Amino acid sequence: LIHDVLIHQRFSWFNRTDNIYFRALRKAHKIHHKKLGKEDGECFGMLFVPFKYFREAWQYNQKRRSMV
């Protein structure tokens, strides 16, 4: 459920959320899938997201709110 609904957005239940955790989780998972081979892939921790992705998500939300 977490993987298909929140990360890959297979249903449109949470696709308009500004939640920093969800945005960071999606970004980390995207980076995880960036490489095709599993030896070169980056670990993203599934539900435990590295802090750098939280920082990026927070900055994105700040920019988006300042535009409105």
C-alpha cells in the first residue's frame, strides 16, 4: 500500500499533498530507481528517508508558497 499509493501514486489519493515527508519519500525512491543495476543503486530506507531529501522537500515547499 505504501509503495504503490504513496510513492508511485497509482491512485490519485495523495498526489496533491504538500507533506514534506511524502515528497521526500518520493524523491528518495526516485533516486533509488535511477540506476538499472542493483549494485549501483542508492539505498533509500523505504520509510526512513535520509535527511537530505527532507531538506529538498522543505525548500521546494518554501519556493512554491512564495510564488502564491
